[in-house]
Amino acid sequence: METFDRQLRYFLQIAQLRSLSRAAEDLDQTQSGLSRQLAALEAHVGKPLFTRTGRGVELTEAGRQLKEQTEGAFRSIDTALATLRVHDGVTQGTVRLAVIHTLSYYFMGEVVARFVSQHESVNLSLLARSSPEVVEFVESGRADVGFVYDAAVASTGVVSRPLFDDDMCLLVPEASGIGDQIDLTVHLPKLVAFPSHYMLRRMVHSSGLVPQIVAEAETVDAMLEIVSSGVGCCILPCRIPDKLLVDHRLRKVAITRPALRRRVVVIVKAGRVLPPIVEHLVDAAIAIAASA
């Protein structure tokens, strides 16, 4: 019975992600092992549950019926267990955070410090990712809480609460010759940027700018190091600490046009009853954002 229960949960995860490889990664399984579990379930049902496509897998009619008849039951079980934990005031364990890279430099430190000081028995696991990846982590259950730009939240699988607005600035070498303000619609320097799937990169393009990207970097540190070499400038939140820029001999330039602003939100999985420790973390983040 335990094995059958596990096979059904594996089936539902594959159905949600529409990919054996992604489901295997989320479930911490090998793809071959997950395929064997799926084959055993299909043998028990007597019908194939998925068909393979060029982009993953799709449910067969039997698969759709099985999903419709089982996912509600498992959701009720998970909710009942979570409700019991909330009722009993469970305040120990691990909270998994998924955070966009920039926030780890100026917001998350204060959130983590306040939370840990009040919950010494709780372990925090922090993962820095792009905005789409943060949403995916929370939606799939790989993270309990996510901190992300609201433009990335297009999924009904998560719910969000606003924290604060992030205004952007241009970071340039101290000796660049660029003034304290710049109109990027008139003068657009070469840029060092995040890869194309990052929300800050998308924000630049959606504003109507067509920059020349001279280099890409997936971390803020790498981006600042490249900019300090003089090959280009970069666009990052104004809240990036000045001390970090001093270390790289960079300075901030205010952007007058276009308006580059994004709202930071905290997200959790839709329909999930949050354990107290997760609720406390969300509350701490909202309180810190309100006091800034």
C-alpha cells in the first residue's frame, strides 16, 4: 500500500510538471527509477497514463481520469496533516526559501536575522534563483516560500503578497564620465546583464530599450566584477549596498527615463495550509518591508 501511494504521488508530480526529468529532479529520484515506478503503476491500471511528446509528456484519457480522481484526495490528506501541525504549534524543522539573486544583497539578510533570532531551533535553507525558477520551486513544493518580482507570477499555483517596489539604477565605473543622472532613451551604454530568462533582463527589453549586451552573468558579484573591468555598465536595484560598489570602484547613476521599477512579492503555494514557522517568516518579511 505504501508503494502504491508513492507511485500515485509520483504520477501526480509528473502530470503537474509534464516532464519525467523535471519530476525526477523535484522528487530527488533518478529518471530511470521514476520510469520504473510509472511503468509499475501503468501495469496495475492496465492502461498507459502518458504519451511522450517532443517537449515532455501528456496525459492519456486514462491518465486524466486518474488525476481527476486522486489529486483531490491527496490534497485533502496533505491539508489535514498540515492543519494538525498548525494546531499543535509545530515550530521546529527546516524552512526552504527560494530568492531572486538581488534580494540576497539587501533584504533577505535582515529577514533571516530577525527570524533566526526568534526561532533558534529552525534551520533555513536558502536557494538563489531567477524569478521564473523561484516561482517554479514554490509551485512544485521544492521551496516553502519565495521572494520574487511580481511580473514573474503568472501561475495559479502560487499566491502572492506585496512587499515593496524596487527602483533601478545604472551602475558604472567611478571614472566612466557619466553624470549623476541618465536618460537611457537618449544615451544607452553597453550593458552587462543577467541571462534572457531573468526578470530584470526582460524588464529592460519590455521598456522599449534595445541595448547592446556585451556580457551575461548569473550572479550579482560576477556582474559587478565585469562592470569594474570597464567593458560596460549594468542595471540593478538602487538598494544594492554602497559598500559593495565601493569594493568594485563603482557608483550609482539615477535613471530618469524610462521608469524601471518592479514590485517584490512573497509567494507561497496556493491551497497550502502553512505551518507556523512559515507563517512567522512571511510575517517577518512583511513587517521589515513595511518599516523600510
